[in-house]
Amino acid sequence: MKRLLFRWFNSFSAFQYRLDRRCTRAGSLALGVLGAAVVIGLDTNRTVGYQVLTLVLALVVLSAASSLVFRGRFAARRILPRFASVGVPVTYRVAIANQTGRRQAGLVLLDELSDPRPSFEEFVTAREPGEERRNWFDRQVGYPRWAWLVSQKRGAVIPPRPLPPLDPVVETEVMVEITPLRRGHLRFKGVTIARPDPLGLIQALKSIALPQSLLVLPKRYPMAEIRIAGTRKYQPGGVALASTVGDSEEFVSLRDYRAGDPMRRIHWKSFARVGRPVVKEYLDEFFVRHALVLDTFTTHLGDPVFEEAVSVAASIAISMQTQESLLDLMFVGPEAYCFTAGRGVAHTEQLLEVLACVGPCQDKPFRSLHHAVIDRHDLLSGCVCVLLAWDDARQELVRHLEALGTPTRVFVVGERATLDRLPGDVHGLEVGRIAEGLACL
Amino acid sequence: MLVTPPPMLLGAALLFWGWQTGFLFLALPLAILIEAARALTWRLELSATDFHRLTDLCTLLIVVSGVYLFSTTGTARAADGPRAMTLLFQWLPFLLFPLVASQLYSTAGKVPLTAFFWALRRQAARAPETRPGQVDLGYLYFALCVLSASAANRRTLEFYAGLCVLAGWALWPWRSRRFSPLWWVPMLGIAAVAGYGGHVVLHRFQQVAEQMVFDYIFSIVRGDVDPFRVTTAIGHLGRLKLSDRTVLRVEPREGLHLPFLLREASYDVYNSPAWLASGAAFTAVQPEADGETWRFGTGRSPVERVTVSAYLNRGRGVLTLPGGAFEIDRLAVVGVHRNRLGAVKVEEGLGLVTYTALFAPDGPLDGPPIEPDLRVPPREAALLSRVAMDLSLAGGSPAEKVETVAAYFRRNFKYSTWKGERPRKESALEEFLLNSRAGHCEYFATATTLLLRAAGVPARYAVGFSVQEWSRLEQRYIVRARHAHSWTLAYVHGAWRDVDTTPPVWAETEQSESSLLEPVHDLWSFATFLFSRWRWSEDDSGIGRHAAWLLIPLVLLLVWRLYSRRRVGREAAASRATVAVARPGQDSEFYLIADRLRTAGLGRQAAEPPSEWIERIHARELGPILDLHYRYRFDPAGLDPTERSLLRAQSEAWLRDHAQEAQAVGGRGVG
């Protein structure tokens, strides 16, 4: 039954997409009137609604027939910015070249994103926010969930953009503004040039394949810098690219080789001179190094709590000063990841790029993150944990870090009901009121 | 993107609607009100909640109007007038006008989608920070006016011409600027001609299709008896089972002899397994002066009467009448027809009719016997002659022959709704008379009719109902579908007499097979009957006549709601159009200070907190005013009167102190 519903929704969405591309707003209204006139004019003896029906039908058929021929030839380029951010309008340029010998006026640009329809697995496993409050029929049939998934996967709505008259063999640039609705890659499929028919109901279309992608960074909230108590920690071997700022690797002396010394530290000239391995010894390096631990363990795709947690992590990442310190972003996806930024190793933007693409982890226990963090605790001056719940496993991680002497700040993101019984030193951030929560820090 | 209809289009559509539906006197002021919105400068500041209430009010108006129309259009429908649903559709532009007018006269200029969907309202209540979508009702209302005008069913060329003009008017702003209007005009013309041809063909097609199909399908699906033919279940195998549904209600009369037979039709030609009515063309019966009394002839004493309530299918049907009926009173139908076999059919009646039939044993409803009333089918002739001979029916009066036949069946036959296999060579009647000697009423009636004919007594096969069940719930006799019965009419002593030879146990047998849920069905059936009687009542004292008065308080409520809204000027409306809901603290004097500073070139930047702003421009003396402003603006408890006065006084003092300075700064510009 679910598969049948899925197929039906799939076909309906495809039909709706084609209809939306083909019809202008007047055309959509005409089709609506046509549908109503069919109902009212079904019995031609009772009302004269059938006269409305035949007139509107004639208008639509005539418009459709006149949109069968469109002799335009076009080329297009899309010039995208490097990044966009969720909820922040972004403008990009599309250059259209008219490759015909005549001026083309009255056209509309439809920039198209890739197919947003979810797969069957996504449809079955996803849970719309607040779905438990929907009525039985909606929960069973799942159309609201389908519509929500489509809007989530679409990522942005690009309104039709009327084009200025296109002169022959000249490239004309137009600006298109979109507001991304979700983080991750916004994938463009192509552009379509639409030409409404003389009555303005149905459009003739010329499509140009133009696949591109725009990375949408997570939503960030303004917040004060988080200050965590802690000391500089010894970083064995230093940080390879951090030599231009702060403490660098400084040569101290030569000494005899000891088992375990890396081969690259052997001083070959001295080795040749004295006949036994000699290695170079450097000054130990001590950095301030913080970990930003993101909890990715959620069961639902598109979980709003998880999305807000990613936004909180992104907000924390950009609020921390990384000129003099390092910031490790740690989370578990298909495996445990640790990305380091600061002191010239990488910029915070790169952490945001990583956060833009982070997905929920549904096949591993929280314990895997616990191990990944504890394994690196001796490098860490402090730790900021962004958690999705405050259960035993998460409490154990925090207790473990505190027992190891690692100063820890904990943020728990969730619905209001889940935040009532948090300890005083744990910051609860309510979904929908994250900005307020972070502003209170 | 264009979404607002062009000037005068909505007014023209309303006038068109009024012209077609006969509500021109109503449409004219509505059209003026709608178009005046373009000229008037004031607007109402309506919030989303106000639109919700307006939508609810319109919904209520529609429901009340629906109930009113549903309850008061019985007579109109009987005369083939429009149905309540069609009339309600015609009223819709008027009933939805408050919502459209509110949109046009509101500062928002659009209606939030939450007004139409409860789910969206709940969603908006859960997440107040999300802004719901909005819709402009202009073109939708235009379409509604046109479609409602079509429901008036005025088949004139003016309607189609008006329709084409309005369609062209509505489409003109949407035309593609790529093409010259010289393209647009011919295309619209072609569409108009094609639409005209299309609707002529469509109407013709429906007429032809109706002619071919309607009668055939209707004859299958409708439940009325066919006065020209009835097919019996004689020869069918298995159990005969009929429904418990109540089909007739018979008002009690003293001395009603049970079972009492009510006949629908009688037949004179038997062609196994069907009975046919030969030469039974219907002739119209003229009503008496009151229009509700239909007399078939002069009755003879003693006169008896019975009152029957029956449902009519689409206002048509065959009446159930007692034998010997000569007059029907209080029958509100347009036409009554009768045939020589005593069938009476009515046309263009209400959904439920209640009539009183006057009858006498020698009533004139049935025509005198003719040759087919004595004809025995050749296939059954030998069998029936043999049985008649066995019963010695050759001699004696008709009354004695009837009594002999009745006694024969009473003594030798039993009732059964079950029929098993029979030898191939035997007819069903032969098997019934000679072997099984058991069957249901159709066997008894057919055998009796043919046996009497074989004995020389004119006889007919009659179908109808047997009244035998008293309903304590309804305090009247009820007749169920399973009480359908057949019997014989025998012409004895110059009159047609009912001869029912089916053993009386048939009623108990049928009763024993009734459903366990029968009491529940009866209750529902009674409730439906009471509702139908109220609905189809011709009595002016019914609640339906007064339902229109319910509209008055509703309209007054709407007027009061709109009048109590704060009016604002159009300029102010434009600036506030993006803020549908008034926020607390918007009248804080701190905004005057902010305006003064902005004029001086020290304005606050986008997204800059005011506290940082006054730090940046070194205006720390504004700190206490800002604190009060913040509390006035955001503190749910607000300011008490003293603090409010303090905010006002401090702000005015600052404005006084910095008036000249600000002007000076503004004059030289700020770098």
C-alpha cells in the first residue's frame, strides 16, 4: 500500500511539475475554472456551466496549440557565488545568448533545480516535524510528509524571471535571487526559456542542460565568543602547517636514535659521520586546542532538532577565535571524523563547508563518538559538546571528559519538553528559539 | 506578477451575475462597494484573526443558507425548478462578498491562507514566527461570479456573449507582450466560436445519450413497480429473501381488518414466469378544484378510508391503493394517471407523499373484465383443466368457485420460500400444483388466478403489499419490503374481490427471518421519515420558513465586527501592509528619537542593536530611555503608568535639548 501511495505521489508531483512549467498563473487559473465548470456543467440541462466549460476549454486548447512551435535557440551560462547560507537571499547571474537572427522579447527564464522527489526509503523512514500531531488519515497516507520531503529536498524556490528583450547574437545577463531553505549542495539542472502564447495561458519551452551546484552553509546565529577554561596542551610533532603563526617547530639538538623515532627525523649527515643513527630533536609545541563535538545520532531524516544542532555548531565555530588556537570539529558519520581549523591549518569557512554536508548517523551507537573524543582528550584544552538529548550515554561522555580534567561546555538542543530537567551547567536550546538561547549566553 | 484584476472587472462580473440570477438589485450595490475601494483612501486594519472570523462567518452563512434552501425548495423542485444545491451556488457571490470586500478594504490587501484551512491555523498557532501564505481572491471571485451566473440556467445568447466579453476582459492584462494585439483578438474570437460550437454539440450529445441510455438504466435501478409487466420468481431455485426496509406507513383506522391488502398494479396475461398488462394505456385524471383531490368515480357506501405515506423516486411512482379505491385526497402531485387494470401512477410529486384513499368494495378503480381475464395459457391449460375437474369447478356460482379454490389451497398446500430442483419436463406451476404443493405467494396467486379462469371466473394477478405489522415506535402500521405480496382479483357479483390463497403463516415465516438489527434500522427509518416529512412539508409554519431570519443576526454581527476595526489612511496602510499584527510598544517615543538621529545622518544600521548603536554614536545619555523603551517594547508586563510617563517625558526632553544640534549636524552632514 505504501509503495502504491509512493508511486501515486511520485506521478502526481511529476504531473504538477510539468503543469507548473507549462502554465502561466492565468493558465493555472483557467484550468481551475475548467475543473469547476466540469462539475457545474456536467448536466447540460440543469445549468449553462457547460458553456463556460467549452469556452475555457477552447481557450486552453488554442493556447496549447500555439505553444507547440517556438523557434528560439539559446545558450546560457550561470555564474554562481562560492557559498550561500540558509535563509539569506543570494543573487547570482545567468547570461543568456540569443543564437537566432531576430530579437526575442516577452520571454521568461525558469532556472531549474534537480528532481526533489524523495526515494521510497526516504518516504517510509522520514518523519515530518509534528507528524505525531497530525490526524490518523494524514499519518497513514503520508501526503503531508511527502510534501514536506519535497520542499526539504528542493532546497530553494526559484521564481520565474521575466527576461529583457534579447538582441540577436548578444549575451544578456539577468540577476536571479533565491533564498536557500536548507544546507548542503543546491544542485541546478538546467535553465529553461519559456515563451507564453498570445493569450498568456500556456508556455512553449526551450530547455538547456546546465548542471551546477551551490554549497549552502548552515544557518548561523549571532552569539558571543565562548570562553572555556583550560591550558595549552602538548601537541606531539606539532601541527605541520602551523609554522607561520605562534610556536613553531624549533630545532634543539641531535641525539641518538631511540626505537620509535620517525625516520624523517634521522639526521643523515651525522648518521654517516658517526656510523649510528642520529635524530634531530625539536622543541615541544603547546597549543590551545578545542574540540567542537557534534552529536549526529538521530533516527529521522531531516530531523529539525538535528538541523538546529548543526546551526548551533556552525554558530559556535565562527564565534571562536582560531588565530591563536586550534578547533577540532568532531562527529560521527559513516566513520568518526575530526577536522581541524585554526593557526593557518584551515579556515573556519572550511568547517562550515563540512557542517553544510554533515548528515545524521543512524547505524552506529553514540558510544563511537564517545571513543573518538576520549581518544583525543590529551590534546584538548577544552571541549564544546552540541548534543541532541541528555540521556545516559551523553551524560557519560560529559562525566568522562570532566573526570579527565577537560573543561567542557554542553549545549543540548531539543523541544521544550526535553529540556526541563537539564542540570544547571548544561545549556538547553529550544528548537524555534535558538537565537534567544544563544543570545542569553 | 499580476494578480489583481483590472479596474471594473469585478464590478462587471457582479453585475453580470445579478443580471443572470435576477439579483440585479443586490448586485448593483455590491459592485459599487467593490469598485469604490479603488477610490476610497481609508482602509481597515484587519489581522489574520479577523480574516479567520470572517471566513467562519461566511461558512456559517453558507450552511444556514443551505439548510434554508434545502428545507424550502420542495415546491420549486416539484415544478422542475432548480435544486437547493444549484440555488445555493447562485447565492455564493453574495454569501462570500464579506470576505472579498474585507480583502479589498483591508491594509493587507490579501487573505491569509490560514483563513481557509484549520490545519494551517493550527500550524500557525504552533509556530507563530512563520508567516503563512496569502492569496488574492480577486480573480477567484471573478470566476465564482461567472460560474454562479451559469447556475441560473438562462439559455440565451446574451449569456454566452457576456461570458466572452468578461473572459476577454480578464485575459487582456495577461496577454503576452511578445505578440501584437492583432494576434490576441483573432485567437479570442476563434476560441469564442469554437466554444459556442462546442457547447451546442455537448448539449446535443447529452440529449441523444439521455434518450438512448437514461430510460434503460433508470428502469433497471429504480425500485418502482412496472405497471405493464412483472416478472415473478416462479421457477427460481433457492431461498427467496426480501429486505426489512420500511416502504410504506399506513395510518391506523378503526376496524382495519388484518392483513389488509394495498395494491400497486394488476395484470391479465400470463407468460411464464411473467405477468403482463394488455391494453393498459394510462389516461390522465383531472384534479378537483383544490388541486389535491383526485376522483376516479362515485363511491358507494359503506365508504372506508386509509392514509398511506410513501416515498416517490424523483417525484414519480405508482401509488399503493386499497382495492375499490374511488378517491384520493391530499395528494400533492402535478399529474395522476390510471389504467383499466387499477394502476395509478403520479408524476412530479414531492419526495414523500401522504395521501388518503377512500374505497368501497365495489369501487370503480378497476375496469370490467374482458377476454384476457379468462384466458389460460396453452402450456398450462391441460394441467389446470385437470385440477379444475378434480375440484368440480364446472358448476356453481363464481362465489362458490372462489371458495372451493381457496379451500383447496388452504387444505392441501403450505407456504415455503425455498424451491429445490424439479424434473425437467415439468413446468414450475405443474410441479407446484402436483408435486411439492409448497411455494411462495407468487405461486399461490398465479395458480389461483389461472384455476379460476379455467373455472370460468374472470381473474387477475395483483401485486402490492400486505399491511400486518403495527409499530409501537411510530404508532401506526408499517409495511416492509418483505411484506410485498401477490394475490388474485376475482370478478364476483359485478365487482373485483381480493382473493388471497397464500397460507396466513407466510407473514410469520418472513418475520422469523428478519434481521437482528431490525430495531436499529426501524429507528433510523423513523428518523428519516420524520425528517423527510418535515422537509417535504407544505406547511408554512415549518422552521424552514423562518430560517432566513437567522441571517439577520449574522449580518449584524459581521457589520459590527467590521465597524469596530480601526480605520487607517491609505498611506499609512501602505506602510503597514507588511505588518499585519500590531506590536506592543509601537508608539514608544524612542522611535521619534531614532527618526531625529536618522535625519541627522546618525541612523541605526540594519541589524544593529540599539544599545550598540547609542554606544557607537556616543549618545550614552539615551541609556535610561532605551531601558524603558526595551521594557515597554518587549516586557510582557509592560510599563506601569508612572514609567510610561517617565519614558515620554525623558524622550521629549531629549528631543527638545537636541533639536537644534541635530539640525546642525544634519545640515553639515555626517562623515
